Amino acid sequence: MGKQQNNTGGIDRRSFLKRTALAGAAMCIVPTLERVNAAERTITGKSERASSMASISKQRTLGSGNAAFTVSAMGFGCMGLNYHRSEHPDEQTAIRLVHEAIDRGVTLFDTAESYGPFTNERLIGKALKSYTHKVNVTTKFGHKYVNGVQVKTEEDSSPANIRKVCENSLRSLGVESIAMFYQHRSDPNTSIETVAETVAQLIKEGKVQHFGLCEVNADTIRRAHAICPITAIQSEYHLMHRTVEDSVLPLCRELGIGFVPYSPINRGFLGGLINEYTQFSPNDNRQTLPRFQPEAIRKNLRIVEVLNSFGRTRGYTPAQIALAWLMHKGDFIVPIPGTTKLSHLEENLRAANITFTADEMNELETAVSAIPVTGSRYDALQESKVQN
Ligand SMILES: NC(=O)c1ccc[n+]([C@@H]2O[C@H](COP(=O)([O-])OP(=O)(O)OC[C@H]3O[C@@H](n4cnc5c(N)ncnc54)[C@H](OP(=O)(O)O)[C@@H]3O)[C@@H](O)[C@H]2O)c1
């Protein structure tokens, strides 16, 4: 039989089959080779940074003076690892992801008593065991629990409760001192002065290192800061929610307070993987949020399209554009995106190296602002708990 020539680019059939077999084998061994390389890096002590692995080496300082706290320029929001998101990895996988983040230079991990509740702190405590000398975990107090069940209509920042949460958090996190203790939501029954005095006392006792507040207005920040210097305000901030630009961010700049934008990818929406058909599981709080109802999602996708087209010609994903935009809004800003996936962790960390010119920032903001945001970020009860 003569040599068979078919659509193989002019090579004979036997060579073609040999080459495709080799290509198939190569595809199988590449992951193995990567593991061998990783092992070699460990054995030879060669820095992981020398590989193509995404990492973050930039740092930023939250707060100033005695309240200064230097951390990786991007942190890791731990909530979604086992709370409020649809897919939760098993414990070992979640712990591995936290270790991957540490390997990539992340030194700021964020949790709260209320995530779980209680279980997120315990998970992070396990994950950070034997790493607490090189990374920091911040947590939050202030929600009210009776027999482990949240009383959603009330908050509790009484000194007794702050102290109780502090002791529990120290135990769950396995640390001697909490790197930063935030008030999660303000408590109408406890003045902010009393809260600040209580945290100042915990700082004196060495149980807490830094003080933070979430979702508070400029007046509350000034009053609290006068008693116990604040290291950071943690509030929602991203391209679809910019309220803090009115008075909170200018005040942070004025007083030398850091800012930690939470839900920096708008709970995943700005990552472009959510559409009106996305099903959130019952444990995922997005199913209850007005902005995540199908009609709102459908309308708001125009904003993601802006990020897509802005990023496409520059080689960036929409999540990277969202994070890089935040980081360009001030060097006192440290976003804490959450993820359950190594690929997203790497993608997000790479955003710290993106630079925009002032014209590009302007172009992006103008295009996004031209599209009205549909649906409020919170339901009425949750909205009543944030200060504007
Ligand atoms: N102080 C407060 O009141 C408050 C409130 C809410 C949150 N927080 C803090 O902020 C942290 C982050 O908030 P968040 O989880 O609500 O919102 P987020 O960080 O804006 O978004 C997280 C979601 O985005 C997805 N995601 C991450 N990277 C992505 C990428 N590159 N491309 C596409 N999708 C991506 C994740 O899914 P995958 O798992 O699939 O990646 C996850 O569902 C929390 O962990 C918590 O520490 C604080």
C-alpha cells in the first residue's frame, strides 16, 4: 500500500499518528512536570516568585502614626470560603487556597464572628495555624446573637459583648492578639465613644492591635478617631457603589485612615460570570439582594460589558479592571476580594500590577457612570443598618 497522504500538512500517516501520540503524552505530562518543578523549587529553595506564578509583593499602609498597619496591597476576603456564596470548597481545599494566597504574598485575611456564624473564624484559625507570625487576620464584632442565633433586627456593641466576641475570636483564630478588630455595624444603643473606649482598652491589654469600623459616616469616624485612632474603614466600594467618595474617602485621606473596600468585585458581578439565569443556592445571600434579581442583573450587565471592552484591548479581565480601578483611587486603599478558586486568586493578584493613566481612569469612569445602576445593594433591613 502506498503512503497515505491526508489532511496532515503533507506528512505521512505513520508520522502524523506518532506526532499526535507524542502531543497527547506531552499534554498529560505537563501538569506532572509543573509539580516536579514546584517540588524542585522547594528542594533547591529557589524562590516561587521566580516562576510565572502570580504573586503580590507590593504593600500598603492602612492608618498612620501608632495606628499604622502595613499589609499586602491586596488582601483576601475569607467569608465566601464557607458562608454566603453558592459553592463552598471542602475544608482541606479551602485551607489549601489560603496557603496558596500566603505563598503568593497575601498578608491580610479578613473574617468576622458573623460569617458562619463562628465557623469562618475557626476555618481561618486552622488555615493560619503556624503562619500567624507572617500574616494578619482581621475580624469583626457587633451583631447580636442569642443562643448562637442572630437577632437580625438588633446590634450589640455593648462593652460586655465586644469583650466576649474578642475572647471568642482570639480562641477561634488561635492568636494572642487580633490584628484589627472592626465594628461590623453601628449599634444605636451604644455610643461610638463607648465602642472606641472599649477597643482602646483592648489595645492597651494587648488583645487587639488596630481599630476599624464598617459602613459608618464621616461624623461617626471623627468622633471615634478622637478617642481611639482608627486604622481602617471597611465599607462597600466598587464601580457600582461609590457613595464613600462623597465624604468618607476624603475624611480618611484627611485623618490618615486606611480604607478597605469590601465586595470589591460587587459580590462577583463585575467578574462577568453572572447572568440573569445564574442560580444562587439558598445559603447565598445574593439571592435576596435587589441588585441580584434577574431583571436587575440583565440591565446591569451593560456595566460589565464596559469593563469587558475596556479590558479586552489591554489584555485584562473585567475583575482585574474592577480591582485595578479601586487600587488607583488611593494608596491608602486595600481591597479584599474573595474567591474559592486558585485561578481567580491569581487573576485578582495580577490586578495589583496594572497601571492606568488619569485619562484611562476618566474614560472608564465616564463610560460606567453613563449607565444607571438598577436595584439597591441591600434589602430594607440591611440598608437601615448602614450609615450614609
Ligand atoms: N464589612 C462588611 O460588612 C462586609 C460585607 C461583605 C463582605 N465583606 C468582606 O469582603 C470580602 C469580599 O466580599 P464578597 O465575597 O462579598 O465579594 P467580592 O470579593 O466582590 O466577590 C466574591 C465573588 O466573586 C467571585 N470572583 C472572585 N474573583 C473573581 C474573578 N477573577 N472573576 C470572576 N469572579 C470572581 C467569587 O467566586 P469564585 O469563588 O468562583 O471565585 C465570589 O463569588 C468578604 O470575604 C468579607 O471578608 C465585608
